[in-house]
Amino acid sequence: MPRYKITIEYDGTPFVGWQAQENGPSVQAALERALLAFGGENARVNGAGRTDAGVHALGQVAHFDLDKDWPGDTTRDALNAHLRPDPIAVLACEIVDGGFDARFSAKQRSYLYRIVDRRTPLALDRERAWQVPRRLSTRTMNVAAKVLLGNHDFTTFRSAQCQANSPQKTLDRLDVKRVKGIVHIEAQARSFLHNQVRSMVGALKLVGEGKWQVDDVTRALAARDRAACAAVAPPQGLYLQRVDY
């Protein structure tokens, strides 16, 4: 039984998230329907990360097993044909070793958060970025971001519904910069807690506005208390950018 690894991009706007749920369409369910239509098999698609409702992906990775040995390119093209008109694209497909697991074999995950800091409405970036009506100081945000680097108890930046066994995580990268007028916040770690990236972005946005100082981020982290967190950034600005193995 061959195991397939696929790399996927999707617009998360119409979905309740990655994971199949009863309350609406999901990316996982759409892929599984496409597999059934293509090969007649009820295969489970396992993703590297469970993105929330409205969150996008530039490089989500998943794996599944099929009884039949199809060429990777054939599988990719067939899935894309059956995924229409859902805003999901399989970018690549390959047969991998049976020990590969999209979630547990991952060495690092990279997320991108995009903020457009202007007063005028978004046209092209609607549902694809967070609009903040005042200009943010990316320099100050980047200084504050460095407070969060390293191994910490991230309870403050963890959803109350997070199912991780421990709030202890190691954040390898958190950079803030302006790219063609848009604020980019890039985060890298082996794994993240539920809502961790959006919670950190919410705090950094307050720093950029001058409502929080760098020391406020330090105190929030040390508090290990969800109540000390800033408002969580909305999902539409977040992208699962890459998964490394």
C-alpha cells in the first residue's frame, strides 16, 4: 500500500478549518472526497497542521495511503480536477516511505501573518490580511518579538481549548518587517500551540500602535495566564507557509 505526500495551498475563507467537522466544509473533507472520486477509495488525509477557520496555506503538507500505485503527477492532476471549484490546489505529490507522517515527521513549521496598516478599505487583500487603520512601528514590534524567542511556557499565548499536553514550546524565529508596504510577521518552530501565532501577533500589534511597550510583552509571557494576553489577531491574515522535514 503506497503512501503519498502532497503539498497543498488553499484559501481558508470558505472552510471551517483543516479538520473535517459536521458544522461546515473543511479542507480535509474536500481532499478526501476528491480521492474517492478519483480512485474509488475512502482514504484518510492526514495534515501537518490543523489550521483554523479562515486561515490560509501556502505550503500545507499531508499524507494518505492508497491501495493502488498511481504516479505522483497523475494523482496531483486528478485531485486538482476533482477539487474544483474549491479554492484548494495540490502543488506536488510524491510516493514516500511508509514511515513518513506529515504531522509527526515534521522538523519545523513556518507561519506568515500579514497586516495592512492603512485607513482605506482592502480590495485585493480582503479576507487575506488583517487591516489595522493606523501605521504600525515595525521596528518596535521586531524588538518586542525577540522577547518571545527560545523555550518558554507559552500559556499566555495559548487557546483555552488547546489540547497540547504541555504549554512549553521553543520558538526559533519571530521576525517583523515591512514588505512592499505590508507588515509581515514570520514565525518558525517545530510545533505551535493552538492560537499561539495569532495570540503573539495580537500582542505585537499593540506594541506597534504604542499601546503596549516591550516590557508589557515580557510581563505577559511571564504571567503564564491567558487573561494577560492581548486580543487574538483574526484568522484571515495567517498563512501556514512551509513545513520542513
